Amino acid sequence: MPKSFDIQRFQEKLLQESLNEIFVFSCDDLKFTFANKAALDNLGYTLDELTQMSPIDIKPDYSFSEFAMLVEPLTKGKSSKLSFKTIHQRKDGSHYNAMIDLQIMNIDGHEVFTAIILDITEQEKKDQEYERRLLLRNMQVETINKLLKLNGKTDLGLKEKLEVGLKHIFEIPWLQVLDKGGVFLTKDDELELFLSCKLGEKIENLCTKVKKGHRLCGRAFESK
């Protein structure tokens, strides 16, 4: 290491330019005494504004007593570090999800909380999307298995199989379809209603036999 290397300046630069948000606040009144550039940029406050505030002011989910209870393992010496997720509120009122690592340090004879915070909003969105896709995939597999088992049933006729099959399909929430419909058989240029589910008497009468290109079902048939 060069003799001219300024370790103190390096440490200050490291704190200020860290991509993680770094906060220091008093163990006595919980007022902020330091926040690095990443913290100020994300919250939208100046350091002067923030030093008039406490963590409670940026944590809408916590009251003073609730936060005191949360950090009690640190203040009582039962734990050296506390990790938890919460929501932070910016100056403009918007929110972001935060992962917090909190500990108590002694600086020049004064005990202070130091918090290293990671904005996990985008990561949680990705995790939620992954969980949503996984849930849909599992539902798809479950529905396909039901239909395959139904196809193998030899004690049911075609109409009974279609009735049960429609029921399974209408139970799929991610399809977002109305729980009513019909099954048509084709003969030349005509559709014949073979099975209906909750269509109502009027529609059933109108659609008993439909010529190609007529009505909604006939136009759908023509487009194929």
C-alpha cells in the first residue's frame, strides 16, 4: 500500500459511494446522524432534513413502541445483528421494499445503530412473477391430468366425458372465461349443439342448429 494512501478518506468514500443505503442513528432518541448518497437519493431527502427525522418517519408500518420492540434483541444485548424486511416511504410518498441489516456500534463512546439497506423492490417483483408462473404451470398440469384420466374412463359416454371436461376447464381461474359454453358437432356446413353448459333456454333454442357464417358460433366455425 502506498505511503500516501489515506485510509480515513478511503473509508469515507466507501461509505458515501456504496450502492447499498447506509444509515446511522442514535440509540437514545433514534434521530439520524448520517446517511450516504444512495440513501438520500432513494428517499429524496437532504441530509439536513433527515437528521431531523428518525427511522419511524420513513417506516409507515411501525410506531415508536413497535420499532423499540423490534430492536430489543440488540438493545438488550441478546443479538449482535438484526435482519428484517420492511417498507420505506420516500419524501414524495412513494414506497419501496427494503431488506435491512441492523446492528449497534460504539463510536467515540456513543452507541449508535448502523443500518445497511438494500432496495429489494425489483427482486421481489421478479420473485412474485416466478411464483405466479409456477402456480399457473402447476394448475395447467393438474387440469391436463384430470382430462387425461377422464379420457381413459370407459364407463362414460362421449357426452358425459365432455360435460365433465367442460367442468374442469371452467374451474381454471387463469383462463378468465365465463363458466358457460357449448360443444358443437359439425356436419357439412352446419353446426349442431351437442352439449351446453349454462347457456340458457333461449340461446340453446337459437343455436340448436347453426349454418356456417351465421350467428357468433357459425362465424367462428367459418373462420376456421
